[in-house]
Amino acid sequence: MQTSPRTGARSVALAFLIVVCGAAAAHAPTSLQQAFKGDFVVGAAMNEAEITGQDQRADALLAAQFNSISPENVLKWERIHPQPGQYNFDLADKYVAFGQKHHMFIVGHNLVWHNQVPAWVFHDDKGNLLDRDALLARMKDHISTVVGRYKGKIQSWDVVNEALNEDGTLRQSLWYKIIGPDYIEKAFQFAHEADPQAQLFYNDYSLENEPKRSGAIALVRKLQADGIPITGVGIQGHDHMDWPTVEQEDATISAFAALGIKVAITELDMDVLPSASSQRTADVSLKIAQNAALNPYVNGLPDSVQQQLAARYADLFRVYLKHRDTVERVTFWGVTDSNSWLNDWPVKGRTSYPLLFDRNGEPKPAYDAVLRVASGSPAH
């Protein structure tokens, strides 16, 4: 049977379309790390079960989807340095080994914080508060030992964590009260001495709020004026469905970019549950009593909320991509919904849905929405 010219043309066009679509599918990103290659690394925080290999499903997701890791707890002072002269490196070593095995950008979190620090750090053997020189000596020993052990292996450190109040003033922690405001400078100085090649970040939450952001800007300027090495600021990104706005996120990244420093989104998650407090905070000390009204999605997240979550993540990732020259890293605080800290904070026992992978490790609509942002496709 003879084929008409028109039919032949249609066949050629169809064949061409199949080839083009097939090529596009072959190049479509299949992971977060692939989607944002050349823009920024995409990471997730690891808990102890993942570090020890007990959570193999999450470990497989980490290896397939991410090219950066942060530790939830194993590098915090109370875990790695619980007693004077006693360092516990076992879990931290396993954490670093996981990152090296999978050729990841490895983050150290954190060196100096007012939480999860043993009481002995600030007191002598009689229970009295140390003086400035004694506490500085303990700080230097800790930073030199921990950073020095992982020199050339951990590429970036959250040197000082959450040193600011909501109004932008310095938190009156024991670090501040005993040493003075320059404890921050000293921490950065000690970290740089221990590993001159490591990136050094100041890390905090709620920096999208103007008063706290202004305090962080003043802090960075002071460090820069004093010749203290600082690579950038970590915006934690413990976000809500209605905060921060896209405009706030954009303005915050722009403000730090104007200082000539980098930005990392360090602890990203999205609280879809009713707000338990009027405070826009990620203060781990906040505790709210259980209330059924604050835990409405025990049996699953409604599709309408799934779509809202997807749109919300897409909006934020558009901002991150806009600032790809400043944003070096976007790290989710957890791998799947099942192991998010938001299941127990600030209300213990809630069923939360803040990440891109559900409790079974399956990608949610938000995951697909983020990939579409990377490819330049519409979010919906």
C-alpha cells in the first residue's frame, strides 16, 4: 500500500516527537542533587539510626537524592564531649564516613551553642562559674580537637548557633556572660586556626524577621571589620505555610549577599500543622501542651493541603534559584516525615508532614513541584 505524502509527513513528525520526548525524559532530573546541579548542593540532616545504618530506607534516599549531609546531634557538645577530657567520636566518625563514601559535601553542626552543652563546660570542679580565660581555654580545646580531627573532611562548620534574640540583640547566654560579646569572634578564630580551608557559618532561625536580620547583619559587619573569617550565614528555614513570605525570603538573602558573603538554607522544613504558639521561633526549649486541635492530620494529610505544601515549596525554591550565586546549599532538616523533629516539637506526639518524602519514603507532590522549579517548568 502506498503512503500518501501527508500521511508520511505525519509519521515523520510523530517519530521526531517521540525522539524529542524520549531525549527530554532521558535528561529529566531523577533526584534533587541532579536537578540543582550547578546551582547549589541539596542536603539532609542525618539522625543516629541513619548514621549507624539501622534506617536503610532513609540511607538509600540520602545516597540517591542528596549530595550534602548535616548531623542532627552527633557533633553537638553534649554528645561528642560529655565530660572533661572525654571525647566520643564513634558516631561522628561514622557520619563523616557516610559522607565520604557517597562523595558528599559534609557539614559540621555545631561548635558553640547555648543548648545541649554539659554544665561542666561553664563550671569548675567546685561548681563555680569559670572566669573568661578558663572558658576561652575550654572553647579553644573543644574547637581545636573537633575541627582538627575532621580537617579536610568536614567542609563547612556552623561555628556559632543561635546567638541572637528576636530583637537582634545578643542572647545573654553563659558564653556571653562569662566571656563577653567577643566569644563569637573567638569561636570563629579558633575554628579557622583548626582548619583554614573550612567554610565558617553563623547559623540562626527567624532571620527573615527584620529586627533579627538587622542584628545578624551587624554581627557579620563586626566580624568583617575585625578581620575575622566568616564565609556566610545559615538561614535555618524552619518555615510555616504563611511565613516567611516570598518577599521576606528574597529580602533576607539579598541583605546577606550585599555583605559579600554566602548563604546556606540549613534546616529546611515546612510546618503544615496549626501554629501552637504565636512566636515565629525554632527555640528547642519551647514546650506546648498536647491538644487534639493542634494535631488534625493523624490519619494522613488531605490532598488539598498536599497541594498547598507543594506550591509553598515551589515558591521558596524559586527564590533560592534566583539567588543561586549566593545560596551555596539547601539542607532539609530530616529525610522523611517520620523522622522530623516537628513530630515532637513544640507539641510532643504530633503527626507532622514537613518534608518532601512521606513516612514510607515515597516522594510527595512537593517533591515533584521542587523538581519542576529546577527544570523551569510551571509548578502546577
